[in-house]
Amino acid sequence: MPSYSKRSKQKLETCHPYIQLIFNQIITEFDNTVICGHRGKVAQITAFMRKKSKVNWPNSKHNNIIKYNTPYSLAIDAAPYDEKMKAIDWNDLSRIYYFAGRVMQKASDLGIKLRWGGDWDQDTETKDNTFNDLVHFELDLT
């Protein structure tokens, strides 16, 4: 059975308890790695400048501590982990999409609203995205 590395656990612990609940269950079913939970100022500015994020500090749900006045990140970046490669296979988009579907279904089963970076407008159409962030999941606070 897969389990999180110490580093993934530490990153997951920076996330909202609902996100922790989802991903602590997902890891028992699907091997994955947590890339990012809370993102500090320098990391967010860097992500924005590298066009890995559409929002600058402090407007990302990864930066929630200031904007949303919570000690937890309202977003997580997580991706399938390829045990053979000992890394994320960024070229295996079908596996990344499959993983996202599993995460979204788990959230739904738990009654938690998530928004995924592969379907920002939540219309179940993925081809209408103008910015794909396929490993990004955030609590939907609407």
C-alpha cells in the first residue's frame, strides 16, 4: 500500500483539514506525491513570474494565511507518483487526468467541494481551460 514520504506529509500538514482528509484517503488508493501546500511569499512570486500561477502574492489559495485569515493552505498541488521512475511522470497526462478524477470523486464522496486546475469553471469540460494546472486542487468556498 502506498504511503506519503516525510516531505509529502509535511507539505500536506500545511493544508486545510478537509484537504488533509481527502488526500490521507487518496494515498491508500493511489500513489501520489504532494508538491505544494502552503506557499510563502517568495515561492508565490516565483511561481507567478514563471507563469506557473495566474495570481501573485498573496492572492493564491496557497497563500491563504493573509488573505483568508486561516493557518492552513486552501490549495494543494499533488500528482501521481511513478514508483518505477521514482518521480512524477509529467508526460503521462492520461494518468494525471485519471488521478484528478479520483481526487474529485473522493472529495464528492466526503461532501467536500473542490475545484480542480483542469476545470476551473467546473463545467466538466476540460478543453475550454485557458490555463491548465492539472495538479492543483483547491477548496471551493462558494
